[in-house]
Amino acid sequence: MKRKKLLTVGVSSCLVLVLALSVLMAACAAPAPEAEGKFTWTLQSAYPWGDYSMDCLPKFAARVSELSGGRLKIDCLPGGSIVPVDETLVALGKGVFEVTTSSGGYWEGDIPVGSIEEGLPFLYRGFGKLDELDAIMASGLTDLYREVYAEWDVYYIGHFSYHAYPCIMSKLPIRSLDDWKGVKIRAYGPWMDFLGRLGANPTWMPGAELYMAMKLGTIDVATYDCFGPIGFKLYEVMDYLILPPFADHAISNMLVNADAWDALPDDLKQVFNEAYHEYAVETYFGYDEYWTSDINQAAALGYEVITLPDADVEKMKEIAAVQWEDYAVKDDYCARAVRIAKDFYGIA
């Protein structure tokens, strides 16, 4: 009787041990609950450190982490860190990294409407405020750009304005449209095309190279956003700031790999969008402060502000209107984008 009792106890103990081991093995095989639903993304911007919008990205990433309770973390890298800047869009679509900030004009060769997205001269209006820009984007442009980038396996999060564009920093006095003829100027995308129509000789180079290019005389004029004179210290190598800019806004974008975006739970998508909206607004008004400083501190920084005559500005608008039409025939997306803009402004 005693032996039978011991045997029963032994079998029971073995069963308990087996069950315990099974639970332990299952726990080891399954992800720990606190690890579930967590994401770590890499963002490679198309812009370098020192570019204001790039410098604001770590705050955006910190805000995403805060709002998500640490479930979504983003490592921010400048342009060229993983792939060259001109390969950014393709690499993003392939999932080499999950996020980028860039300008549509960078991809004009593959996506002609990218130049319209960034902003043809006199397209985006409303100096010093965002209401009109946001309204024209909501009138159909955002949806169109999402359609375009989806073909590259990329989701278009949205736009942010880097204020009036371009900030024209010159070593030569440009006092009339005639003064543009033959001028060596750094530009890209639609601005390169427009300046060519004014008679200038545009070329492209990364923003990080502008200082030495101006200093060595490789270019006579640099176009960049309003961060350029003070942020890149181009005031040291420029003699003139030429006004007015060609548009009240030029826009950049934030893009996400489509598969990565689809894999994100809805609540984290909402967090990401909320943090991005904050980033877009804060970045714009940061640029607004730079724009004001560029003009108000001109004398102290050693350059002259030149404003072109109103008659010349009207001529530039006429040239821009022709450019709009030329872009509209590039492909169906371009035609639709120009039509949306014309409808918004009541242009036949």
C-alpha cells in the first residue's frame, strides 16, 4: 500500500514537472508581451545635418517615441548615410530604410510631377501662413501625390513648407531680369528650369557644397531655403540677397515604405501623423524666423538686399504661366496637378 502511494506521488510529480517544463518552453518560444507591437525604424533624409528641417528631425523622433510610449522609435540619419541621395526613393521603396524626408524635385527625372509637388514658381501662395497652402493640398493634390508615390511602393505622409523659395544669395547685383543672363547659379528641379528661362546658367550641387562653391567662384549665385544665409553661414561669401522669392512656399515631403506603413497598427499611424503635423508646423515657423532674420540682419551680416521692380516680377509671372503649361503636358499626373491648381485659383 505504501509502495502504491509512493508510485502515485511519483507519477503525479512527473506530470507536474512535465507541465511546468511545457509552460516554460512555450514562454521561451513566444515573444515576451512587452516586446510585442514594438517597431524601430530608420529614417534617412535627403538633407544633410545643418539643414534646418534635418536638424528638427530628432525632436520629431522623440515626439513619436513619447506619444507611442516607446512602441515606435525612429533613428534619424542625414542624406547619404546608407545610400547616395539620388538613390533615396528607390531604396525607400525596397525597404532599405523605412522613412525619408525629401523634395519631389529631386525625382523629376523619374516622377515629372515631383517638380509640381515641390512647387512651380508662383504656385503655392500665402506668405507667412499655412492656411492657403494646406487648402490647395487638401483640394486634391495630396491624394494625387499619394497615388504617384504608391507606384514606387512608398506612402506619402504629407508635405511641409520650407517657407518662401528660393532664398537667392548672390555675389553679383541682380537688379533687373536682364542681369540674370549668363549667371552661374545653383538650383534644381523646377527652379533650374525657371532660371534657365530667365537666361541664367543653372547647375545642381548638394547644399553642403554651396559655401565653397560660392567662395571659389564655381557659382555666382546660390538658391536654397531661407536657412542658407545664417544656418550655412553663406553670409560670409555672399554680397546680395535678391527679392522677391519665386513662390510663397516650396514644399518637402515625408515618405514611408508602403509595407512598413501597412504593418503599423492604426494607433501608431495616428501617433506618427500627429507628431508629423507638429513637426511640419514648428519647422515652418522656424523657417519664418530665419526669413525675417535674413532681411533684418542684412546690414550687420554684410550683404545688400535688392528687390526687383514690380514690372519685372509681372514678367516673371508670365514666364511662370508658360512653364506651368509646359509641365502640364509631361504626363497625366502633371496635367491633373496643374488642373487642380488652376481650379483652386479660378484660372481658366
